[in-house]
Amino acid sequence: MAILVDMTGSESRLDAIKTDFKRLGITDPVWLPGEDYDPASIELVLAWKPQVRDWSAYTGVKLVQSWGAGVDHLLDAGFPADWPVARFMGQSLKDRMVRYVCAQLSNWQLDMPRLVQAQNEKRWDWHDGRWGEQVLILGLGELGQSVAESLAVQGYKVSGWSQSPKKLKGVESLTGKPGLNAGLARADYLINLLPLTSATRGLLGSELWARCERQPVIMNVGRGASLAEDDLIPALEVGQLSGAILDVFETEPLPSQSPLWSHPNIWVTPHIASISDPSDVIRLSIDNLRQVRAGEPPRYPVDLSREY
Ligand code: OXD
């Protein structure tokens, strides 16, 4: 078999990724777009915003494996409808997401930038902290569930909004518009982990902010385009929201002229919340390929026609 690794934006990591395949004992050829390979030899495509658009010569593909949990970057890739597609999921991804969310909640509550500034100035800047314990998680997929259960263990009062009801320890399950309204009204923190679909694009916007009653902080660790960026600063200015912790953006890298960079109550991080561990993606993709070859569906299958 041959493998194509087609990952836009990760060019600096590709040599290391090729080495990871070897380290894991995979001796099959691993190609990058633009290299001199026979498209018909490719059985496995590992993709993140793939560059290849014409797949007609790729007659042997058995599996497309997304490098990340999200698959919105594959929706316009032009894959033939009968190719099996799987997304990445695994314990390392969940752990990293949980760690990011917990760290940022704590950083917010302790106002960490203020403390760093105070240390730089050798000032003993004791303050009360800005606490809050009601968390609403938007989206209870694998990552949302892990975050919800971890926060519940830490003593937060957690509810989660999802399409179908979920049974999770210490987490109230909310569905539908009434559920969303109830969660928004009592939330101190909103954490977005919804996939990006036509239904969620721009969902985090003025209509939602108008239903918040406790000036929550919005943390977006799902997809940038779920947030209506133009509605955010007005919501902060009128006090519907008290802050935003943003790890994902409609355009990445976030353009330097974006006002989000310099608003005092917006924190920007560079899509770092839950980085896929290359070895774990490679292991899953090889296992998935084996399953597909054996006539089984891959783990974490995706239906691109449903957008997730
Ligand atoms: C993902 C991501 O989809 O990192 O996993 O955004």
C-alpha cells in the first residue's frame, strides 16, 4: 500500500510525520502532494484541509482519515461519495482538550494576565478572583463529554446541550430550544464544542447573547465559524458577555488587523486546545485501514453528507 499525507498548514511538520510512520514500523511509502508518486497506488489518505482536488486518478483509495476530530475541512475536498471517511479521536485528544479548558477557566478566574503583569512589576496584587460555577457545554460529542465530566468532578455545576439526550455522571442533559434557553440563562461559562455544520455556522451570535443573564464568558474550542465574530465585541461592550477565550477562528491564522487581538476581555490562542498526537493518528489510521480492508466500518466513521 501507499499513503498520502495531504495536510495544508502543517508543512513544517511533514518530515517529522514521515519519520513517525517509520518509528511505528510502517515501511510502506508515505507521499506528500507534489511528490512523484502513482496516485493509483494510494490506499490511505491522511488529510487536513487537503490540497488535492481531483481524485479521479486515485483509484485504489480505501480510507480517508481526518488528522483531526473535526471534518468540516473535508466537506469541499471532492472525495467520491463511496470512500469511507473517519475522524481522529482518542484519549490523548480528549485529555488535551480537558487540560486546555480547565487551564483557561482557572486562568480566567485568577485573572492570570493581571498576576503576570504584577509579577513583572514586583507588585503584590492580591485580588478576590472572579469565580462562577455554572458551565454550559454546547455539544456533547466525545470531547464535550470528557470536558463536561471532568468539570463536574471539579465541582462545577455542568449542563450540556446536545441534539439527543445524554446520560453523563454529574452533568445535566439539555436538548432543544427550551434546553438551550435554560442553560444560557444560568451559565457563567459557555464552552463551545459543537461541530461546524450549516446549522451551527454563526450560531454563537447576538441572538444567543441576548438570552444570557449572568454575563458569561464564552470559550470557543470548537470551530471559528460557529462564532459570529462581528457580534462579539458589541456583546462585550453592552455587558451581555464578560469575556471571550478563543482558540479557533473563521480565518486562521487570525489576521493581524482583527480587533479580537486587542480587546482587553478577549483572549486569543492559536488553535492549540487539542493538538492531534501524530503517533495516535497514525495508529488509528492503520487500524482503520485494516478494518476497512476486512469489510468493517472504520472507528469514528464520518458521513460527509451529514457534515459530521
Ligand atoms: C480538530 C482540531 O479537529 O484540532 O481536531 O481542530
